[in-house]
Amino acid sequence: MQPTTATPQKVVRKIPAKINIAEEIKQAHRQLRVAAYCRVSTAQEEQLNSYDVQVRYYTEKIRSEPKWAFVGIFADRGLSGTSTKKRDEFNKMIKQCRRGKIDMIITKSISRFARNTADVLKYVRMLKEIGVDIFFEEQNIHSTQPGAEFYITIYGSIAQSESENISANVIWGKNQSAKEGKVAFHYKNFLGYRRGEDGKPEIDPEEAKTVKLIYERFLAGDSMRGIVEMLDNMDVPIPGGQGKWHRSTICSILQNERYKGDAIINKTYVVDCLSKKVKRNDGKARPMYFVENNHPAIIDPATFGRAQEELARRTGKRKVKQKGTKTEQGRYSSKYALTELLVCGECGTPYRRCTWTVKGEKKPVWRCINRLDFGKKYCHHSPTMEEGVLQEAVMAAIMRMAKQSADVLGTLKLHIGMGLKNDDGENNRLDIQIRIAEIDAEFKAMLQAIATDTVEEFDEQRATALMAEKNSLEQQLAQYDNAQQEKENAESRLDEIFTILDGLENHPMEYDDRLVRQVLECVVVELKEKIKVIFAGGLEVEQTIPV
């Protein structure tokens, strides 16, 4: 039997750290590279004073510390702390940290560093990884200390909550202003208006000329691009005074209801104070308000309405593609008026301008796109029309109308205007408004009865029926408003057409694309020797073409 061997006792010894004497001496005498970050959230005078105070304070503080080397002060003026995207100085400081130029950042508080908890933690962790410490003076926290992230998260959440409360108060204030019909004007970038002595918008005569010119040329048939080129060639300053004109600027001016003296409040809204994402408002997220006759109009309502109709017409053009072409005939073309007006009497497809070469000479003609694409498969008899002959026929029809007697012109105007009169709508409108007021009063009484305990149970079925009826009546009112606007637009167009025709009565003129666009609705090619010219408003005139 062998003797039992005793197990040695376990011994644990700490391995001492290796000491690099040279590095220790270097670190002992090395200065910490320190920068400071300051931010003020508004551009108000007291905040700007605070900004200057912060810069001066941190400059003196860093320079007075022997073991600190002053790197610089990074300061953002008048910027929100809920996002770092637009804080140029902050982002510049972060880049310096990544390049190893900064060892420590001093800032007044966590809310000055950022009011978004996610941003605070993101940058604290990122800087900690590369060895950069952040010292928050107000909270007396170094971000590299053990457990610091827990406290930073709490204080960051408080700062974010404060921002959300401020944002909610701002939204409430704006909603109250909107209910009262208070309209904000940004005069610097809004063409046509300036602040008057009474603080209200007044028309700037020089800028208003540009606005009127844009509407005039658009309704005369010019394309957006054509208007841009015209304004650039005239050296007309854009809204704000710097840069060049763009198609989007023209489109915005043509669509802005403020040029007719009205205003829509809350067209867009900011989703939240953190993302600051802007969305177009549909009336569900925020209440929208329409303020009528808020300020002097540059463009009369009828002209503005016609511009909206023309915008809708151009953007809603039916696309027709010709084989062998790269583009569809779905975009508005201002080059040739007949591109917009000439259609085939057999298949209803638009005509397209083509260039034939006959005996070495180029000859412009107009042909049905269906016939060009598919031969006689869908359109059997549409004729090819020579451009010169076609233009002469169109002008002949316009001149015939211009030379009619005053009685005929008056009858025509009456004929076109008859469909625009609708007195019944006005009477119904008053009845609807009265009924809506009655519904509101009944619903309010139901709510008061519940609040004062005068009824045992709220009649939900009755309330639902009342709200459904009110919604239906409000839709009818909107339809009457649209009909009234269409009536005013049509009457304005008629007045313009008859003014043009009266001027042409004793002044014959050659074919002109702009004139044709202004007075005609459509030109139908029925036969090689006959076209039907339809004037705006519906009057049809047949015109023969000599063969």
C-alpha cells in the first residue's frame, strides 16, 4: 500500500503591472488638451449675452489651469439641441476628437450638450471609446467615470422631456393664433409683399409686377421653363434676392393662395421636436384654417382660379406615345399651340407635328398619333394636314367670329354664360348653413346635459347621426364653393376672349400661337377639307379648307 500524497495549497498572487518609466514621466508632465462646447438655443438678446459669457468663461478657465492645454471654444448660436445635424461647431469638435486632437470636453450641462437622449448616449459612448472625456459642470459628472452613463441617461431624459414640453407649448400657441386667423408672413422670401407701417402686409408695387407677369404669361400659354428663361433674361430678382429662378419657384407662386388675398394656415407641420421632420398636413394631424380676405390681393380670384385649372390641365394630360420617339406626348408643350389643341375627329387621339422632306425641302405637317403608330389598324381615314394650310384655316375661323355683329357676340356670351348661373345653389347654401348651426346647438346641448347629470345616458346613436349629417352638409357647401369658383373663372375667361375678339374685328392678323391658345378650347380635324374650331366656352364653328 502506497502512502497518500498531500495536495499543495492553492496560492493566488497578483502580477504587478509593468511600469514604463519613460511613459510615466511623459504622462506626468503632459498637458491635457481641453476644449469647451457652448450652445444657446435662441437668437434673443439675453441668450446671445449668455453665449458671450460662456465663451469668455471657458476660455479663462482652461487657460488658467496649468495642466490643461487650450484647444479652442466650439460654440453654436441660436440652434436647437434636439438634433446635431445643423450644429456646425459641434460636428467640427467631434471631428477634432476623432483625429486625436482633443482629450477632454467641458460643457455647462447635459442639456447644453444635447437635448436628445439618443444623441447624448451616442456621442458619450463614441468619445469614450476613443479616450475622450466629457465633463458636465452642472451635474459634476465625467463621462469616463464608472457608472456615469446611468446618471447621464437620467439627466438626458429630463432635458429631452423639457424640449418636448416646450415644443408642445409652442404648438398650442400656434394653434391658438391659427384659430384667431393670425397669419405669419415671411417677407424676406415672399415675392410681392412687404411689412407695412401698421405691421400688416402691404403690396410691394415693383415685386407685384413680377407676380402679375408670371400669371399673365402662364395663362397665355408659356411653359414654366419659358417663364424662367424670360425672368432670367430680364434680370428680375428672385424671392429673397439671391440665386436664379427655378421651375419650382414659378409653380409655388402660381399655387399660392396668398396672392389672391387669402391664406391657409397649417399647410405643413413638424412631426416632433426630435426628428424635426416636416409633413404636409391633411387636416388630421393638425387643424387647418382658411382665412379669407386677410390682406390686399395682387391677383384677382378669377385669374387665380384659372391658373389652378390650367395647372391641373397640364399635369393631367393623357399620355400618348408615338412609336420610335423617346418621349410621350403627356407633358405640356408651349412651342406649338396645336400640340395642345389639335385632335383627330375619327379616333379622338391628338395630332403630332412631323417634318417631311419633299424634293430636298422640309415640310411641316400634322398627323394623328394613332395613325403614325399603328397605320390604319385603329384610325382609318385621318388626313395629314399641312401646317400652313391648317394655320390659315384656324385663323380664318377666329376672324369670322371676330367680325360678327355685336348682337351675335352678345348672344354667344349669353349662350355660354347661361350654364354658369345657378341661383338655387345660393338659396340652398343658406339653408345648409342654418341646419349646420342647428346641429351644432343640439350636439352642444347633449354634451352639457351629460356634464350636468340631467340625463342618465348619452345618446350615442343620435350623436353619430348628427355628425354624419353635418359632414354631408359641409361637403355640399364645398361643392357650392367650387361651383361658384368655376363660374367666376369661366366668366373671367369669357371677358378676356371677347376683349381679344373685339380687338381683332377690324385688325386682321396672321396666325399666332399665343392668341390661338387664349381663345380656343380645341380644333377637331374632321376631313381633309374641313375642321371644327371649338372656342373656350363651347361655341363650335366649322371651317372649310380649300383643297
